[in-house]
Amino acid sequence: MEIILREDIDKLGQRGQVVKVTAGYARNYLLPRRLAVAATEGNKKIVEQERQAHLRREVKVVSEAQDLGKLMASVTVTIAQKAGENDQLFGSVTPADIAAALEKQGYTIDRKKIQMDEPIKTLGEFKVAVRLHKDVSVEIPVHVVKED
């Protein structure tokens, strides 16, 4: 069955693309969730208009993310945590902690956009990636210091 995707779907295709899938996958998953529509001439025109509008919005969002990235390039985050011997923290520094510290500096960043492989568990300086958009990310230095 041929369908037109209305959203980007991993391992299937991009928005506005015509793809061939099994009838069951389309009927039971894609169509009820409005992720795709049947590939008719009328739907192709409608989806093309939606795609053009989405591209215009996407350009605006990317430019805003790039502007925010330029502002955040000079930001440093300092987090004070209780630590024991050998500079080991009691607990850890998580993306939520970094998001709260950024919020105090006036940047509202969702904790899910802060990319960390694992929480920080020692004192020191670390580089943390903040993904503002799928094409725009910025690394900010995070200083974890001992709380008095």
C-alpha cells in the first residue's frame, strides 16, 4: 500500500515522502495516529502544502535556535554539591540540575535537550552538549564545585 507520510518516522521516511508499506501497518498504526494518509492525487496536493508550511516554520525555528546557541556559547554553569573524600559527590549532577542552573541565568532549556551519557559523580570541569534543535547543538562548560 502506498502512503504519504505526514511526520518524520525513523527507518521509514521523511515528511511528505511517498512510501510503500504493508496494508496492516498502514491501516492499524500509521493512519489512525495521523502519521500518514493514503497516496491519492488530492492528498498529495494537501500534503505538499503542509510540507511547504512546515519547511517555512522549520527555517524560523532553526534560526532562533542558532541565535540562542550564539548567546549560550559564553555561558558557564557552576553547580555546588556536597562531596566526600576523593572528590566523590553525594548523589550526582543530572540534566535536571543543569537545566535548573541555566534557568537561574535566564535560559529556559528543557532537561531532555541536555545530552549526557551518564550523570556527573565527581568534582571538576565537564563539557555538556545542549541540543537546541536537531541541527543545532552547543557545548557548555559545567563546573562542579564542593559545597561549603
